[in-house]
Amino acid sequence: MAKHTKEVKSNVLKLYQKGTPIQLIIQNTNIPRSTIYHWIKNPPLSEKEKTAKTIRILEDKIKRLESVRNLNRHDI
């Protein structure tokens, strides 16, 4: 379970994007600096982005499986 809700993360990111100093965000939220920087570097994905990422992962898995299948056919 996530320690911070999506709403909290979203609010922190909005404050940062508006130019609020990190130190002030830390003081107001008691969220560690490292956590805030992690959220900044890895913002939450939209549902569309999550779906696209899942599709790319599945396509890569299919390619790997097809290459294994093709290797096995040559061994026969």
C-alpha cells in the first residue's frame, strides 16, 4: 500500500511546478526531500500512458517468445 495518496503526490507536484521551494514543501508536508525528488523525476502516469507502457512490454515479450520459438524450429 502506498504511504502517500495520489492526491498528496499530485498536490506536491503542483506546488513544485508553481515554483514553491522544495524546503517549503518539505516543511508543510513532512515528506522527505528524497521522496519529493523521486516524484519529480518519476511523475505518475496517466491511464493512457500506463496502457501504452503495458502494450510495449507485452509486444517485447511476444518478440522474445517468437524468437525462442524460431530457434526451436531450427533445432528440429
